[in-house]
Amino acid sequence: MLNDPLANVLSGILNGEKTGKQKYSIRPVSKVIKDVLRVMNENMYIGEYKEATDARGGVVKVNLVGNINKCGAIKPRYAVKIKEIEKFEKRYLPAKDFGILILTTPKGIISHREAKEKKVGGRLLAYCY
């Protein structure tokens, strides 16, 4: 039974990176998972990903590029104001300007850098570095 599909996907990607795999298949797939993968792809932590369908439903196949040192879901999903983002950067990321926090905001799922540019707060979903 899956309690947190996002956490399962991120731990699976991290395990695939550590074992040196080139591809990772994700099932089940949701809009949130696809958006988190999009943000990770934009920041070059993963390669291209393709959505496919098979007899049991949707599958996303991710190309791993070996750029991830650590990634994971943030629980509980803290509500963050623009001024508080730096506090969570210090908590979850090892150094300034190294890694990303992924937030869900009224403007969509974006990285913390985009949230600062757009001056919008939201809820923390995940981190990656």
C-alpha cells in the first residue's frame, strides 16, 4: 500500500542513481509527480522523461543522468511565505545556491528560485541536490 507516492518516486529515483541505472519506471503517476519531474528536468537533475500507457495504466520512464546526490519529499508540507524560504533552504539544502526546493504555489509547482522571482509563497513538496 502506498501512503506517499511522491516520496516513493523520489526514493526510487535516488536508489536508481546510486546503483548506476540509466532508466527508472514510475507507477502510479499523478499530475503532482509529473510536475515535480518537470521541475527536476528543468534544473538538470534528471534527463528526459516519457509518459507511456500499458495494460495496467500510465507509466513514466525517466532517464537518469547521475546528477542527484540526495532527494526526498518534505513531510509535513510546510506552508512557506516568501521571507521564510531562506530558512528552509538552510534546513534542507547543504549550501547556498546548491540544490532546489520544490514548492506548490498558486502559480503551479515551481522551484524555490522561481518562487523568489515571482514573489509567491506556497507549500514545500520536495528537495533535490
